Amino acid sequence: MRWNKGNGWAVVLIALGALLLFGKLTPLLGHLMGYLIPILMIALGYYGVKRGNVLLGWIVLFIGILSLLGKLAWLIGPIIAIGLIIFGFSMLSNNRSRRGRY
């Protein structure tokens, strides 16, 4: 088989279709495929931007990022809460150290 420019996209589409089908048919790996598809979309969007297809690349990249953020929403909320708590404690410790200097 000769390797043409269109063969790369054909292999990508076959792999993506197989991953989608694999995710639907196996309940244990379906959750993993829910994370893998947005990551693949981000990678394909980045590849599209680097190859010169800027508009389509940014669209696929943006959809992939939004999908991944939706999947990771359970993790983002607690991380923001922990960051706010640490920032609040650092502000309190800075105020205490400033009072001691004057």
C-alpha cells in the first residue's frame, strides 16, 4: 500500500471510529473513552493549527477543551476551593507579619 496524504486522515478516522465503538461496547472502558475523545480532539485541533488549517483546527481544539472541562468539572471545583483557602491563609499570614514590622 502506498502512503498518500489522504491515507493519514483515513487512519485517524478509522482509529477514532474504533475508539468510539470500543467505548460504547465495553462498559468498563466507556468512562475512559469519555476522557480520551476530548483529548484526541485537542490533539487533532493542535495538529490542524500547526499544519495550516487554522480555522478548523481552532474549532476542533475549542470543542475538545470545552468537552474536557465538562468532564473534569468535578475536579476543577475542589481545586479552586483549595486554592482560595491557601490564598486566604497566605493573605492572613502576610497581614500578621506586616503588623509586627511597624
